[in-house]
Amino acid sequence: MVDVSDSRRFVVIGGGLAGLAAAVWLAEAGVQVTLLERRGRLGGRTQAMRVAEVNDLADNGQHVVASGYGSMWRYLESVGTLRHIEFPGAGSLRWPGGRTVMLHTKGFRALRTLMGAHPDAGPLERLRALRAALMMIRQALWQPAYLADITTDEWFRRLAMPAKAREALWDWLALGIAAEPVDKESAKVFADVLATGVRIGARTRKGVTIGYPTVDLDTLFVTGAEKVFERHGVDVRYRAVARKIVIADGKATGVLLADGSTIEADAVICAVPNSTIGGLLDDLPEHAEIYAAADKLGVTPIVSTNLYLDRPLKTKSAMEALIGGGGVIDQVFDRQRMHQRTPDGTWLYCLTTSGAYEQIHRSNSEIVAEQMDLLRRYYPEAADAEVVTGHVVKMPKATFSQVLGTDNLRPDQRTSVPNLMLAGDWTATDWSATMESAIQSAERAVEALLALPE
């Protein structure tokens, strides 16, 4: 069944999360939609991958979500997969040797989390951590001007955040939010996300907690979108490389492709990463400023490893943070717990390294060996474990960079050409480089375009 009630032609460039959300919501609005994707599949940086050695479907990287998201929940409702998100209310912090502490994000026990949750912290240290955390929240809501000029590390030191609280929670949390080490990350990035979470919590009267998908990323984001496209007659073109958005008389009129053809359009949403925006906006008056911002935002590498082991690690929760031991901060996800996966002889554990500037240059075998050494330091059960197969995913351009000096670089979705919008996590939103940021940008772009007179 094809449902198109509006003759306007909208072109979306990019089939990642921002492009998928934009195309879904435009299709639901009844306009004609063409979605251009330069690769042979949709999903962008969120996709599932078949591991042939064990005939299993793994993801290109384990993703987590925050209960404070809004645009993402709307998208998942549109594609029919919101039921596949779970919020357990707690995760684990694990130190070398196997010592663990539960990290609670709901109810009264979340207060201990706010105080750092370090097993060796005494009462005085916990009170100091609570005081520093409350000062941090206050400064996040009413931000001092200097936050844009200091790193998160410097901010924590100014707040006198105790070392144990930083080790157990705050350094790890900041790294997860910005995918950058705290000595490089902009304090304002962390403060902005913290403020967003606090405001949402105050508005909903619920604390913001962390959850995860219970299915692979294709099932969560792509399959349902493809059904929407089929139902509404969206024209999805694979291997379609856009070269330039054509602008004439102050309006976007089409998209020039690499093969020399042009797709005519009444409006365009450009939903590509900052690393690939170059050339597409050459006809836009402010293209030089946007290109410069995209270049300065740069990229941050992330390495994800799917380790299939011959035995279980006996994790305490589905999500565990590995802390301490030479500054290693990593995350381990137990896919048996998350996806109710039946081991069938192999147990899948997903490890994610954010800000992987050194690891990204190593060979896959070196990364697998390094990750197994890491697991053996933290999990007694890993001492004699064997790797059935290791599946490494290197993403050298996983996100835009959020280091010091990148504040106020992210461009708005609106451009000087009314019927041309930008989308993507790197554009200005309420969040850092997250799935919510990508989808929120699409939501804003679509709303602005649909508000234009026909």
C-alpha cells in the first residue's frame, strides 16, 4: 500500500539514524520522499553484522540509551520497536581481581551512586563527593563562563571531586558521554548533557537512567523503517553518491549525483556526518563557515570487540564498567543477559573502547589479545577461557570530537536557504554525540520543513 497525499518532493541525503528518522517522519506526513544512501545498506554507524564463524548476528558496537531521550522514543514508536528497549535500573562497577559494586540509577540507592560508589571510600570522602556532585549540578544548570575554556578534568579538580569518586563514576561517565578522555574533553559538553538530564528528570519527576536494546541494531532501527518506506512508497536508492545540493534563486532545487544525474526536489535534508559534508553545500552562501566548523569538530575513534568465549564470565549485571588498573576504563556488555541469548557453546561479550586513539591502529589479533588480557585481570573465570572467535569493529570516525575548543561549532539545522536543512548528531541539539542527538536533529529539520508554505 502506497500512501502519498502531498505532491511535494523531499530528498534526504544519508541513510544513518538522522536520515532514517527524517525519511520516516516525512513519509508519515504524506509527502514524496527519496532517500539517498551511498552504501549498499541503511543504518549508518548503527548496524548489525553477521559473524560467520559462529553464525551469529552481532552489532558494530554496543549502544546504550538514556531514559531521558524523547525523539528516539518517537522514532521507535513510528517503526514499531520501542518494546525492544529495557531499563534495568542498575549496572556494575568492576575492579581488577573481580571486586564489584552495583551502580544503581533508580530510587534512594541512586544517592550512593551520586557519592561515587567506590568500595574503599570512607564516610568523609562520600560526603565530599556528594558536595562536589551537587556543586557540579548547580554549575551545569547555571554555567560559569569558564566552562567552555577548561577540560572536564580541570572542572572536576576545581570542584574538589575526590579521586575515588572520580575513579568509580565521574571519569567513566564523562568518557561515555563525550567519547573523549577527561583531560581532552570540553567541560561544557559534559555540563550541557548533565543539565539536560537534570531538567528532564525535574520535568518528569523521574531520574534519568541507562538502558539498552534487547535486539540487534538492524531490528531496532532499520527493519521497521523499511516497512514504513514500503507502506508509504519511499524511494530508497542505494549506492547513490550525492555530490552537491543544487541551489537556485535562494531555493534548493535538487541533488546532483556522482553519475551526473540530478534528482529534482522541493526540499532537501542533508543528513550526513561532519566528515563527509564537504562539497555538498558549495551553493549555500554560508558553506565556508559550515565546512570550517565540520573540520574543527573532527572525529573520535571507537573500537568495539565482540568476543565469543568458550565459557561464561559470571557477570553481575548486563552492563559492567571496568575501572582502575593503570587507567583502563572500558565497558563489558553481557549479550546473554541483554538479548536472552542462548550460548550454544559460545558466550558473547561486547567490549567498547571510547576515545580509542591508540587501539585503532593495532591489528585485530592484537586487539583481541589485549582485550582478553584485560578480561583476565578483572574476571577470575576468564583465566582459562579460550576465544572461539573475535570480531573487531574499528570506527576511526565514530563520532565528531568534543574536545576543548569545540563549543558553539555545531551548526543549526536551519540554513539561509529555507527549504534546505542539515541533520546529524554533529548539528546543534540538546545532547552530545548520541543516537538521540541524531534523531532529534532530524525531528527539528522535518518540523521546520513541514511548516513551510506549500
